[in-house]
Amino acid sequence: MTKAILRKEMKKRLIANSLLHWYEQNKRTLPWRDQHDPYIVWLSEIILQQTRVEQGMPYFMVFSQKFPTVHDLASADIEVVLRAWQGLGYYSRARNMHKCAQIIVYELDGVFPSQKNELEKLPGIGSYTAAAIASLAFGRREAVVDGNVMRVISRLYGILDDISANKTVKTIQQIADATIPAHRPDLFNQAIMEFGALHCTPKKPQCQTCVLAEVCMARQTQNVSNIPYKKAKIKKKDRFFAYFIINIHGRYLMRKRVAKDIWFGLFEFFLIESSINLPFDELILPEVLTKHPDRFVIGAVSDPFKHQLTHQTIYCTFHEIEMSDNVTFEAGDWPGYALYSPDQIHKLPKSILIDRYWGKKIN
């Protein structure tokens, strides 16, 4: 073994041992931690995708109580699942989770696969989640590489390439695969993720007290603030939503979103979307209203407000409209819409945008 190879092996061993020791002293107490039930591991990993622990924790508690086993989740109605997920965003995660639970229960006899390549065949389970389940639930030697791990490794090895590029991701995965120890790989994976979340943070990392300071290339080259490097984000798209809360004898028009777009499968009030911000008198109202302006009264109009999504900004107003007593609901006048009572609306899965406004309206 050459000196260079020996140094690399010593660095990997030092990293693994130091992180394991740090983890035992500093790990947070989390409800899914130190559990080896694949359902619980899977549930926590899906909820925490694109989500901070503080935000995901209440959702994990709701799901683990409402659907304590994979059988409970598989047998639940999808709208009940979406309602429980409401406000967490990326609703395709919830739909895939429901599909995955049904496959596990009805096709795999309720047993999660233990191998990474088999887990990746299931809906909503990519390479990262498959590695997490295989390692944390079944003790497989699979490196789990999330954003925290990518940051830690890129700093330790002084990687200056764009961290979002496939080549860079592959390089970091290879380093992680080579570093993970054969003994307690599940503990190491938790340790390096926790270290990135608490110590080697994106801003203001605690370099002065870092247990890996002597082998950190970013620190040695005084380049910590520049690593990891990521190209400028794609410009966010602006969208303008005008929701009409149309009241027909105490019930309200709503529809389920069916287009492959944000909030797919969730319910919403009558919507007029435009590419620019239009005043009310320039909105193209449905013919059923414009033909009979005497049959409805415009009530409260909300102040405009902004709702931020990852790649989109929604500018939204709510307009309350009450139809006259002599108006009856005709499905042909409102294609795709149906009437729902306030109690029904409360139970329907909705975007957090609509849920917050509706909650204020009825309280």
C-alpha cells in the first residue's frame, strides 16, 4: 500500500470514528430515531424530503398516529391521506406514499424489501430513500447522501465543482460509499447527516470546535464559505390566482384539481388564473355570471397576498360571491365543479393557501 493510499484510508477512518463519537455526544432526540421498523424509517424519510425537521415533526406525529402501520395507510382513502399531508407541499409525495403502501400490503404481503435495488422499484422511493431504509432499518452498508452529507463531504475534500451537477453528485456518493464503515453503517449515516444539520451548517459552521478540522480541506484553504458551490437558481415563475368563493344557498362551489400541476388532487374554489395581475373588472368571469349580473352580490374581497413555492410565486386574492335566492345549481353551468357544505370543505384536502383563508372565514 502506497503512502497516498494509506493517507486516504487513515482519513476515512478518522472521519468515521470522529463522527460516530460526535454523534453519541450531540444527537437530537427524534421520534423516528433509533427505530428499525422500515415503515417508520420510510415514513420519516418521505416526510423530511425537502422539509426541515421542525416543520416535518408534527406531520410525522400525525401520520404515525393516524396510520400506525403500513396496512392502515394502504387501506386509507387517498383524500384522507392528502388532508393529513395538507400544508407540507410536494403533494406527489403523499400520493406516491399511498401507492407504495398499497403495493407493500397487497403485493408484498406487508413486508418491505431489505435490498436497496428492490426498494427503488417502489413508487416514490429513489436512490436516497432506498439507501436510508436499507441502512437504517436493515443495517445494510449503504451510504445515505442528502444535502447535509453533500455539504460535509464537499468541505472535507475541498470540492469546488457545482454541487447540483450529476458528475459532482456521483463523486460525493463514491466518497460516501468508501467512507461508510462495515460496523454499524446505520449509525454512521445518522451521524454524518446530523453533523451537517447541527455543526457543519450552510451558514456559520462551527469550524473552531470541529472534530474534523485537521482533515477539512475547505478550512485548510480558507474556502469554507464558498463550499459547496451551486450555480444560480432558476428564476421563479409568477402566477396570479383569483379565487371566487361562490355561495349557493349555504354551499360552495369547489373542484378537484386534475391537471398535472401544483396541488394535483386537491380541492379548490372557482379559479381564474392570469399571467399578469388584473383588477377585478378585467377578469374574464364565467358566462353564467356575466349574463345575469343581477343574480349575485360581490361580498368581501381579500387583500392580495403572496404564497411562495419552490419554483413559483402565487399572488392571490379571494372574492366572496353570494348567489340570489332564486338561483339553483346547474352542473352544466359549472363544469367540473360541485357544491360542498362548510363541514365537507373542512374535511377535503386543500392547499394550505385555501385552508388558511377558509379557516379565518368560518371562525
